[in-house]
Amino acid sequence: MAVVSIQLTFAGPLEADAPKPRVLFLSSYTLSFDTLPAQLKGIEAALPADDYVLDTEFMDTKRFSRTEDEKRFYAMLKSKMDRLPRYDAVILGDDAALLFGLEHQQELFADTPMVFLGINSTSLAMEAARTGWITGVAEQVDYRRNLDMIQLLFPGTRNIIAITDNTLTALGDQQQFLACMKGYPGLNFSWINASECTRQELA
């Protein structure tokens, strides 16, 4: 697990009595998700508490991903932002947060710099970067090296089965995986969607 380092630069030196720049970290998940401590550690290292105000909001989309859940989250966040000072920057952690930021950019984050991290969907990352006010890094999984290693260790392999689900993260990974399949005409690829079967069926 890598520690994420985020660098945000704010114009001009801070006066001793000037208000600290305010940054919102909008996470797709919750604090118990395995990558969150590393993301927070990287963000807090780049934005020390002495110099910045860092607020964190958790979307918890791994457990609550229905349309009504997002509507409730939006209403809660908008209510808070209407009563708080404006944020100077927003950090969007993982695909669901980036998609949320894109969909609500005008009403929540207009003219506010946004930085995304941990994005699995490279097409979503590229779309975001074209909109203006948004930049960041996407996760690029090297599926080709994995497939090459499989063929090296198990030369008779012909069938590759990928296990995925319906989350935005998995769909982004699937998109990257599909892009590299064309380079392996000798392999047969198939999918198991864990969102469409019980744990017993998956086993």
C-alpha cells in the first residue's frame, strides 16, 4: 500500500493572523476501508494542521450505493457547505467521489480547484481533467505483466476468469483489463460478477 502525497499551492505567504486555507477531502469510502489511512496520512503530511483546515466527508459507497443514498449525502453536504466558509480546494478520493464532484461541480464546487486520487477509471479521470479546475492521478494496473507472468509460470493456461462486481471501482478496473485483452488472442477471458451471486454461489 502506497502513501499518497498531494501538493496544493496557495498564492502568497500567509499572514500570522490570516485565516488558514480550507480543504475538503471527499472520500468515496469510510475510515475502515483499507486504503483510507494511507490516503489520510499522505494528505495530512502535505497539509499540516498548523497551516490548513482539513475537513473530511465519507460517502461510504461500498456499503451504501443506491441513488437515494447519494441524494441524502448531497443534501447533507450542501447544508454544511451553505453554513461554512468556502473551501479553497477539494480532494476527491476514488471514483465515486470524482463522479460526485463532476456531477455537482457547479452547485457545490464552482471555481474551486479539485484534485482526484485513486481513480480506477482512466476514462473518467481524462473526462474530469478536460472540464477545467480538476486534475489528479489515476491508478494504472499493469495487467499485461500479470498475464505475462501467468503464462510464464503456467504455460498451459488458456482460460482466464476475472472476478468483479458492480462498484465504480471494479468497473474502472474492468475497463483497463478489457483494453489489454486484445493482446492475448490465445487466451479465453470470462467474468464472474460477485454482485449478481451469493457468497455461497461465488465459492
